[in-house]
Amino acid sequence: MGRYVARRLLQMIPVFIGSTLLIFLMMYALPGDPVRALMGDQAFDPAVVESIRHDLGLDLPIWQQYLNYLGGLLQGDFGTTIGSQRPVADIIAEAFPVTIRLTLFAFVFLVIVGISLGVIAGLRPDSVRDRGLLTLTLVLISMPSFVLGYLMQYLFAFQLGVTTPTVQDSENFGDLLLPAIVLASLSLAYVARLTRTSMAENLRADYMRTAVAKGLPRSRIVGVHLMRNSMIPVVTFLGTDIGNLMTGAIVTEGIFNVQGVGDAIYEALFRREGATVVGIASLIVIVYLVASLLVDLLYAVLDPRIRYA
Amino acid sequence: MRGAKSAKWVAGAIVVALAATACGGGSGEDEPKDKGALAGYVSIDVGEPQKPLIPADTNETNGSYVIQSLFTQLLDFDAKGEIVYTNAESVTTEDSKTWTVKLKSGWKFHNGEDVTAQSYVDAWNWYANIKNNQQNSFWFADIAGYDDVHPEKGDPKADKMSGLKVVDDTTFTIDLKERVPYFNYKLGYTTFAPLPKVFYDDPKAFGQKPVGNGPYKFEKWTHKKLIQVQAWDDYKGPNKAANKGIQFKNYATLEAAYQDVVSGNLDIIRQVGPTDLPKYKQDLGDGAIEEPYAAIQSLVPAFYSKTFKDVDPKVIQGLSMAIDRDTITKTVLNNTRTPATSFTPPQVKGNQDLDTDVFTYDPKKAKALIEEGGGVPGNKVWIQYNTDGGHKEWVTAVCESIRNATGVDCVGDAKPDFATDLEARDNDEVKSMYRGGWVADYPVNVNFIKELYHTNAESNNGRFSNKEIDALMAEGDKAESLDEAVKAYQEVEKKLVDEMPAIPLWYYRINGGHGKGVDNVNVDFHGDLELTEVTTK
């Protein structure tokens, strides 16, 4: 078990280097020079552009730039931004806590509400409440997040006046409630449907009949025997969804004015801030890798037949 | 089962770790929050400045707003574009070549240091030095000795410009390389602000926490969220703050900022987003702001392209007449622009009635002119634009108008973002025309003519070149007085109608608004809101 985890962690190193290289090359391939773009529409002096490029090492060949970057990274230096000259580490340190908070909030909401809805519907397939859930989730799946976002903003902020329309303080969990719900709603529909289907299927399984025949209490049948076996596809989905929630929040972050990772990476991309994009994207790659490792480990918890050597 | 148990442990540990990091930031309940407005402060949607807050290193709007609140240069302009002296007592010249600046005495920086002639001269020398990579350094290029501190290539030969001389504490002189009759107008640009001595100790730290001589002093900068400045009681200028301070708040989208203005969480929005434009006047009532300012949008032909190489200007005149500016500004652009009738906006000195129909929609004449001029090669034009700036709609409408009026095919050439768009312009890769925009740096027609259409102008990306027009401009620069220079450039503008280096489309308007909490929100000549005048209720 420990060896398995160690091996997986070691595997992350080449993946990390590979992904930074790929993103680095992609940024390089994009047209548009970041220093030139800083100057904008108005008049400027090409000598200054050259001088800034030289100072930042942007006039070096691409492989040398990458080695410099990687060398800095090994010493914990993410580089500096081109425009504001601030360390990229600062920008990451500002954006990630906000996003992690939002993601965690959305995730908890997603797990609790999504799975409960799925269980309620899955225990009585084809009943009225099951059909009701399927309709509700269908609506959620087909509604783009900006529609839902503006709708919630209109309802809760302008009609009811319960919250402010945008997030005033990203450290306040009350403020983050609305964006977290919007962010979670799409995945919520998937989680509820996955749980429901998986439950409905397993209800007919042999071991369920055995459990009922043994005369086990219903709470134990559902809570242990049924749930544990039905959770595997749901956990797989949830694991990869953590990454999605973190990176896919650009639209939601925009509507509610949350200055998180989505916003930071969009802006960096827009301004061709290579170091910032590579830094954030690499961290997200790590989040994905860790999440998938967690999912694999959780399989063993849920199903004792699965073992890792 | 052993495997399952240790897996539980690992999973549990990671969950705990995640939860701990998430809570780490959230537990600071007692910290002062950015939430809500401070009494007497005015909040406005101004995003994160792109660069450190150094006057000569900022030319984008977000940074400029903050710089303008923190620094005061020698002079400023009123809404009509007339000079108002701020830190200067007077700026005078006999021959347009040597200028004498007298400062008002008793001015101080926010840290108590006196603002002297030396503060200006040292700052300008620092700004101009190529080693310091200041974006606006070329603004000092008129001054004698600039080439020593800012050579085209290599290291500077000197660290001082020979043209700047301190006479006494409140007087200094500026020698220019050549006559520039409108040089005093250039001094109104924020780049010409003075710097205190602390700056030179650590410019980098200063850029994060600037000390200026302006109406507000710096309070704090929470990156990507808020910059806060406080009214400075000892300020001596005419534009002393009527409020207690300003909060520049960063918003991810115009829509989010707009929602906050409507709900009262934000006082002022500079520009209402396209989705809210149709209804903002109802929502904001008296708070809606709609004012024209000195900026222009044009279509600029690339004179190296297949379409426009050695083109007869009549063809471009024809294309200009094929654009139904009135309808497009009213419908597609929601009245955010005013149709252009010349190459300069009305707010600048020297704007004139050109007495021509080149800017009037006339499909028949348009077609005739294009035929007369020999037609458009390939019978097709492209308009290059960047898709991230909300230009797609009007480019499509302009193309539609050209196609319907003249039968010349017209398509948009979309570039994914501004950086890509600029690169294509710089490398002479524009297929036929590009979208050009220009906001006044100083309110004189020269700014809209020389900087755009002189053969050697940096922003002349259409590579328009006409010796006769260059000569006329040189003539204007030799003028004895500002009035003469303006007149000379008016002559140049008349010539431009015949040569058509660009197709002026429309002048900009600011469409913003403010909430009920503030009043007296006015717009200056280049479209910035006069924050010092804003009062809170």
C-alpha cells in the first residue's frame, strides 16, 4: 500500500515536467508579444520593448528560457510577471486560497445534496419522486452556468435582498454561498443521476436479496451493503470533478466577481504572461493527479476486493 | 482488509490537510474587511493596474486613474481642453524652443518633502533613461540631450539630459531640440509628474507604495481587489478632493460591476457593458453618464497590402462614403459613439468643419468614386480586429454597409486577442485594413495627425507616407506660436481628406453611471471621470 502510494507520487514528477514543457511550448507558440502588448494602441519606443525583453530573458532561445524557468522552479521560484513585475508565487498565493475555498464549498454541497437526491430517487426507481429528480437534473444539465448565475443573482440579491449580487469579500463563506451553488449545480445533476442509476441497478443484485433474507435492518442494508457498492462510479466522477470545479469556474467567477484561479489564468493568458500561465496550470495538473490518486485509494476503501500492492 | 485500512488513513490524512489549508485563510474573522464602503469614500470600478505605479511606466487606463489621483504634474486641462496650472505657476516661452517653468511654492510630497525644480528634473532624467525601461520614456524625446540618455542601441552616454537646467528651487528651464509650439500641452500628461527622493532608494518598492504630490495619498493596495487612497489635507492645487478618499475596486466583468452599482455596493462605473446598455438609463436615472470625449476610431488601410498598394485615394473616399455611420452608431453601437466628421474629435484645439461629404453616407457616389479610382483589387477588403474588445458587431455592420452600397465584398479578419492584433500590425501583415483607435494624450489636433500619419510616426501602422504632408507638418512644427501651429495642422487635415490615410468612423462617448450615494460626477476631455470633484451624500 505504502509502496503503491510512493510509486504513484514518483510518477507525478515526469508528468509534471512534461506538462510544464508542453504548456511552456504552447505559450511560446501563441502569436503576440507580451511586452509589445503592454504598450497598447498608443505610440511607444521599440528600444524600450527590446530592453525589457532583454532584461526578462525573453530574447533567449526557447530551450534556454525553459531551462531557466525549470531551474528557478526547483529553487521554489515561479518567476516574475512581465507587466507588474511581481513574483508569480504571489499571484498564485492570492488566487488559489480563494478558489480552494469556493471549490471545497461547492464540493461539499455537491456531495451532500447530490448523493442524497440520488439515494432518495434510486431507492424507488420509476416512482413520482424519481421522475421529479430526473426532470430537475435535466433542467440543471441543460442550463448554462451563466443563465443560472444571473438568475440566482436576480432572485436572491435583487428580489429577496438576502445577499449582495457579487462577492464583496472572498473570505466570507456567506458571500461564497451563491457562486458555490451555481458552480456545483451542473455536477450535482450528474452526481444525482449516477447515484440513482447505480443504486437502482444494485437493488436487484443477489447480495441485496441475501441481505434482506437474512433479516438485516433496512438502514444497514441501504447504508452499508447498497451504498458502498453503488458509490464507485460516483467517487470516480467526484474525483475528476474537483479539478473541473477549480479550473472551470471562469464563468461563475466572472458573474460573481470572485478573483480566483479561473480569473487569474484567463487574464494571464490574455496578456501572454507565460510564467504565470505555466505556474498555475502546473499546479492544477498536480491537483488532478492527487485527486485521481485519492480516488484510486478510495476504491479500496469502498470495495475490499480491490487491493494495491 | 489491511490494504483497505491504510487506504483509509491516507485518504483521511489528505482530506484533513485540504480542510486545514482551506480554513487557514478563512479564520481571520477579526481582520478589517474590504466589505462595504468607508464613510465619505467614493468607490469606482478600476481594475488592477498592469504595471507598478510609476508615472512614466503607465499608459493603460487602470493605472492612469490611480497615478492621476496620487500625482499632480505641472498643468492640467479643463473640460474644454484649456490649460489649468496645477503645480506650475506658469510655463512660458519666447521662441517655442526654450521653456521656463515656475513652480508654485510651498508644495510638498505626501511624506513632507518639498516639491522643487530638482524633483522634476531628476524624475524626468530618470524616466528618460533607457536603462530604466520606462514605457513612456519617448515623451521626453523633444528635450535636448535625450539621445544621450536614451540611445537607439547600447548603453546611455549620460544620465542627465543637457536640456534641463535648474535655476532655483522653484524655477527650471527646458531646452528642446527643435521648436515645439505645443510643448506645454504635452506637459499635462501624467508622465511628467515629479518624484520624491525616496523613490531612488528603491524604485521597485515605490511602485507598490507610491508617494506623490497629488490630491490623494496612497493608503493600501490589496492586489487584484482594491486600491485605496485618502484625500490629502495639505494639498494646495485647484483640484483638491471634495471627498474623503477613493476606493478603486477590481471587477472581473463589466456586468458584475454594473450589478453592484445598481444594488448600491459600488458608487461609480466607468463603462456600462453592452448587455446592460439598453437599460442603464432606466436603472440609474439621473446617475446615468453619457458624455463624448476626445477619442476616435478609424479604419486604417495598410498601404503595403495587395488591396491598397498604390491605391487611388478616391477608392478609400468611396469606401468611407459607403459606411452608414448614423445607423450603425444608433443601432449596433447603442449610441455609444458619435459619427465622425473629421480626423480629429471636437474636444481638441483645431477641430474644424472640413466641408466635405466624404464622411456622409451616399451609396451612389461611393460606388461611382470606387469605379473612378479603378476599383478595389480582387473586389474584396478585410477589416482586421481583435475579438476580445467587443468590435465584432460593428465590424460586421460596417462590412454589411460597404457590401450593400458598393458591391465590394467585405469580411472581418478576426484576431483572437489584442496582442495578436498588434503583432500583425507591427509586422506589416494586415491583409487590407485594420481597426485603429486613438485617445487624446493632449487636447491639440497635432496629437491626432502627426502621431498617426507622419511617415516616421511609431503608430502609423498603415505605413501611410506622403512627402507633401510630411513637409506641411514640419512647417507647422516650426510655427512661432501654438495658434499658428494649430492652423498649420488644420491645413494638413484638409490635405488628409484628399489622401485618406484612414477612414474615420466615429468619436467615442463614455457610457457610465453612478449610484445614489454620490453626486457631481464629471468627465474630463479624454474620457476620465474627475474623481476629485465627486461628492458623497
